[in-house]
Amino acid sequence: MFSDLFKTKRHNDQDHLDKTKIPAHIAIIMDGNGRWAKKRGLPRVAGHKQGMETVKEITKAASDLGVKVLTLYAFSTENWKRPTDEVGFLMDLPVKFFNTFVPELIEKNVRVNVMGYIDALPKATKKAVFDAIEQTKDNTGMVLNFALNYGSRAEITSAIKEIVCAVQKGELTEAQITEEIVSKQLMTAPLAPYDEPELLIRTSGEERISNFLLWQIAYSELVFTDVLWPDFSEKDLKESILCFQQRDRRFGGLKNK
């Protein structure tokens, strides 16, 4: 029953979205590709391939709605544990994705950003990522931010090490370490002032965060939907945003009555 508070409910009034209250930063845990494929008697990679098409649709829809940053959890630091063939396919997806989609991103004025431990990626994947970043660097619209080989605990650990190093060098004192200082060491820092998602969506019915943006989602609204990622549509995105708009966001305080 409690989980139902976070579930999206089918609304027939998507046209009533308040265009002045579109979340500036939406983050999505794109889950359910494997189950989508299994339901159809297809190999798991077929689900990942269809999921790539969903990324294209949702990117364009979010851009049209006026979202400033769309962060997509594409590959986690834990996903290396998956079967070698599947990992290889996932590493090849960015190459295919950017080769086909960059012209549309440029047309939509969308800029690509990638956060994560990029140096550990295969050479072809890294090239595709850096090429897409370079080709879209002058775009001034929505930022399409991929979390690729990303894990929040590793990110926070790296930030702590950077802060300790700064203290040891005398560049920072213990008293100067604030939440703002920590945020500036995180991989989302370049996205400021939109570095913290207002809305986090997870597809496929799972209700966990899976080591994603643990620091940044401290006050994000969470929406869980049973829709598998390959089936997630513009309509589902709007329903999630409508759910967000119906929340009473107090950030730990109270609103004046």
C-alpha cells in the first residue's frame, strides 16, 4: 500500500500539465529491457536495442517540454558483472546510438554530456562518446546527460579523496568543507544550476535506487512505474511529470497556510 504512493496512476488529463512547473532536471533509471525481451521470446539484447529507440523518443519529448537536463542511467559500475556478450552489446550501443541520433540532437539543439568512469570504456565506445560531446558542444538547449560506467558510491568516494587531497595541500580547511564543496566535486557539478534532479523516474516496477545519484536526489520526487523501459512513451513521461506536479514539495519545512 505504501509503495502505491510513489506509483504513477493513469491520468486522462495530461493536457493539463502546468508548463510553468516542468521539472528542470529529470533523471531516469531505464529498467526492464531484459524482461521486455523475455516476454516476447527474444534475446535480452533485443530489449536493449528497443530501449535505445525509447531513449530517442523520450529525449525529443523532454526537450519539447522544456526540460533543462535529462539524465539517463545507461550503464552502472556494477553492470560489468553481466554476461560478456551482453556487456559487449551494451558497449556497442553508444556507437550505434550516436551515429544515428546526433544529427537529430543538433536539430533539436540538444547538448550531450556523459558522466562516469569513461577511461574504463572500450576505445570505440569512448570515441563515440567524445565525438558526440564535441559535435553538440555549441548547442544551447537541453542537456542529454548519460550516466555511463557510473556508480554513486564510487563517485562520492572519489569526491572525498579529492577533498582530502585539497586539505592535505592546504587548499582547504576542515571548517571550509560544506555540502556545496562536496557537490562541486561530484560528476554532476558541470550541470549546475541543474545538478540535482527534481524528478527521478524508475521504470519496470522495481522500487530501488540502485546506486544512482545518491547525494543528488536528497530532495527529488520519486516516481515508480510498472511500464518496461522499451514501452515507456511520451505519454508515460507526461504522466510522471503530472504526478510530480501534484506533490507538495516542502524540503523538510512547512508551507504557510
